[in-house]
Amino acid sequence: MTTDSETPSSEPPFTIHATRNFTQFLTEQKISVAFTTYQANKMFLIGTSANQLKIEERTFERSMGMAFHEDSLYLGTAYQIWKLQNYIDNDEITAANDKVYVPNQSWVTGDIDIHDIAIDANGKPLFVNTVFSCISTTSDHASFDVVWKPPFISKLAPEDRCHLNGMALVEGELNYVTAISNSDVREGWREHRQNGGIVINTKNDDIVCTGLSMPHSPRVYKDKLWLLNSGKGEFGFIDLSTGRFEATTFCPGYGRGLSIHNGYAFIGLSKPRKDGAFAGLELDEKLSRHNISAHCGILVIDLNTGDIVHSLMFEGVVRELYDAAVLPGVITPTLVGFKDDTIRKTIRIGNTIR
């Protein structure tokens, strides 16, 4: 399956290979899947229509973290957070689309390397501000307001000191974060990629797990804290009584992006670069040991067994993902972007004030 994504002629076409019953799985679960790739500046929606996969993609510069909340998608980009609101009411649903997501609000944050995004109990976006090593929220008077910072960070400076990257909310409140290390100097985390990764409980500032390798995407589901131990290609959970990470599944790629729905984990995989932060990780040794190369795509894992039950594998221009999200109750969504005149003609009338 090949999309009509805008691809330079020197690049192979973007192709998706789905496991045999993946379309049926999405239909039975009544869900769609979204994912982002900052490397290709794209946001994708994978839904179903007429028993086939329906693929939508739009260009957003440096697409990173996502959140789905009350019929809206939130997306972190190069220097903004976008809110994409659904413009279709229930009585307007057609066979072609049951949701139309339109970018109708944004906050300009500056280039702060936004990673994970979540919506708190008050409906306000929280986001991982990686450059300034803190958790932030949108502001009406500044680039961002600071919600929390690690206790070992002595100063809010644009230095990416610990590579804070992931967060998990519990009942709408910030509870856990992941960082590559507890360093407090400019890009100090780069020296601790192999085993310096930590998880912090933001309620009491305790470090609840250490010794991880580039952890990402913490998520709480049914009282378990799940995450990706990306540098080792592992998915699993933390036993909070002991502080130990228990791996349940080997992921053949660099894991980033995790969404859990109805007992299934949806995980984004990337092909790690051979230089920089991805180089020399234990993941490389494990891939060699299994005699396989790294994949880029989405894995679906049964939490009860740890088995990979479905996958979408990508070939072509998309080599790295950042986030993956499940859209419950969304079957055939579409996106409106900025590359053509559609956004000029997509108009929805709101409430009548007087």
C-alpha cells in the first residue's frame, strides 16, 4: 500500500505493510491510529473505510507529541502547539468521514523541542519542554508557564540538561516523567545513554527507577506504569514496589510513542541513526543477535501475553517516528492542512452570541 505523500523524487515511495487482519482489528476495536514523524514533518491518521485501510497525512513542521482529548487532537511542532478540532457533528457523519480535524487554535512556544503532550483535568495542555528541562503549559502572556522541574535541575536554561522527554498523567494530574539522566549541565545526558535513564514521581520528586537506557513514553494503565526502554529495544513496566523495570517484549527498532487501549499497547518504532544519540546502544547488539535489521512502524502488543499481535511496517521516506496515539470511537477520520485551499473553505459556524 503506497500513499500519495509528497516525496522527493530521489526518495522511494512511502509504503505501508499491514499484518493480514489489521484492518479487521481496527474495525472491531472501533479505533483509528495516529502517528507523527518529525524526520518527515508529517502527521498520519490510519482509519478504515469499506474494509480497507484509510490513510491521511498532512505536513506539520517537526511533528512530535500528540494528545487526543474530547474530540480534539493536540500536536507539538517546531515552535507551536496546535489544537485540531473536529468540525463534524454526529448528524453530519458520512461514509467518507466521521471526523474532520481542522487546525483552529495554536500557541507559539518558541523552539523548545516539545516532546510528550497531555491534557490535564482542567483541559489545559501540558507538555515536556525538553530544551528547558521542565514540564510546561501554555501561557497567555509568555512562551510557556512552568508546571514542574526535576529537583536536580538547578536552573531553567535552554541547555537540554537531562533530556526530559516523557510524562504520564493519572486522573488528569502529572504523576511520572522520564529522562535520559539526572545530569545538570548542558547536554550532560549524552554521556549516560546506556544506563543513566530514570523515572521520577512528580508528586514527591522521588526517583522510582534507575538504570534505564533512554526511556520514553511512560503511560499508566490499570495501576501499572508502562514505558519503553528504548536503548535496549524493550517494552515493559516498572514494579513500583521494587523500582525494577520488567521487560515483556523485545521491539525490533528504537521505540518512541506509546498509547494503550483496551488491553493493547500501540508502539512507534524508528530505524535508529548510526550517529549521534542513537549510536552504540545495546539495541544494536540485540538486533544483530536476532539477525534482523531495525524496523520503522507501529507494533500492537497484547499486554496480557507480551505478544506482538499486529503491526504496520513502513518503507521509504519515513524512517523515524516520535509519537503514536489511539483515537477511540474514530473510524474514518481526515485532516485539514495548509498545503492547499481546503483550509480556506473549511468553515464552521459557532454559537450565536446575540
